[in-house]
Amino acid sequence: MFTHAIVRIPCENFAQGLTTSGHLGAADYSLMLKQHEAYCDALRSLGLTVDVLEAQASYPDAHFVEDTAVVIDEIAVITNPGAPSRSGEQVSIEPALAKYKAVARIEAPGTMDGGDVLLVGKQFFVGQSERTNAEGFKQFARIVAEHGYQAVSVPVGEGLHFKSGVNHIGSNRLLVTPDFAQCEALEGYEIFVTPEGEEYAANALLINDTLITPAGFPGVRAVLDATGLDVIELDMSETRKMDGALTCLSLRFSA
């Protein structure tokens, strides 16, 4: 049960962050702020206390706070983001999390983005991507093993992060893009595959007994409705333009 979340206000130059999605148009700052506040309101409506950190103009991607840490009941693991322009974002996240949790760190040459890390029960799936390397996975697996968790490394291929293509939607269910539909590491789970053209909505966010999904993806919405869980839709247009998604915008945990 999540009780807390940490978010960061997008900075005014957030559109200078890393992106491959230029075909979606220029990002709008005022609209981004409105959508970010709606996201925070959704978390609050589900009973979470939301800590809002100030914008960081020197790090245009810093509002994607999920990449800077992985938080479990026992500990917060501060990551070492894999993109050079994002190295350093984790420094200001550590004191925000240290108020609630003991802290461990991924050290160079290990790299890790939290967007590559999915927890289901006591099982971690860690995407090995351009942002998370083998050394980062090795360090992370060792840290969480001390607290009774297992970790398995999964190749991401061409996607940005593992959670761009795989997310937990309650019980034994995973929502995945077609690229992960036959992934051996996911055997034993009930797999729901996003319809063609709706791959972005594979990044659904499970908050306790509610699923948050990006608006505008009716096929995925139908899949989520079939779970019997409550569903909230949010407009994610500006975050999407910067290769971000629902999970990227917060760190969720129990405190």
C-alpha cells in the first residue's frame, strides 16, 4: 500500500530535455504544468501524501524523478542515471528520501534508471538498456537480495526503458507491448498485450487498487476495465512529447 509520493515541478526549459519524439510537436510549458498538477491531484485523491520538490533548471529532465531512485519498504536505492546530461539529478533526491528510508547507492561504473525497474511482489525485473548497464544491475541485485528480493535482468532492445513496455496491473497481470509478449522472463504471468498503435499506454500506473492510464487509448482502457480495478485517465500529451510517461513522474512508496 503506497502512502507517499515524491514529485518535482517541471522546469521552464523542460522541453530542452532528452527526446526522440519530435514528430509529436513542440512541448508547451503552461500545459505541462497543468497536466503535472492534475497528476499530483490524482495521487492525492488516492490517499497519498505528495512531497513536491522545486524545479531544477540545470536538469531539464529532472521532473522524471522515478529514474533517480528505486524505493521499497526496507530501503531507497539511489541510482546513477545512464544519460550523461542527467548525471547529478540523484543528488537532491537522496535527502528527500532519507527522511523516510535508509539509503543505498548505485556507484559508477554502474548505471541505472528507475524506469528500467519493475517490482512485482518480491521479484524485480530490471531492463538492461542504454541507461542501465550490467554493473548497475549487479549492484542493485546485491542490495535488494539483502532484503529478500530477487532480481532478473531483461534485455530492453530498442525501447527507452523496461517500463515503457511492461507494467504490473494487479494480481498476476502484466500489461505489455507486443515486443514483450513472448518474453521468457515473464512466463507464468497473465499477459495483456496493447493493441497496435496504443503501445504508449503500456505504461499504466498501479496505485493501490486503482490504475492510472493515459487518456486517448480506448483499447488499453478496455483491457484495464476488465481487471475490475478503478481506472483514472490523465492527459499525458506534454510528458509524452519528452519520451516520458505516468510512472516517470513520481516515486511511490510506503512510509
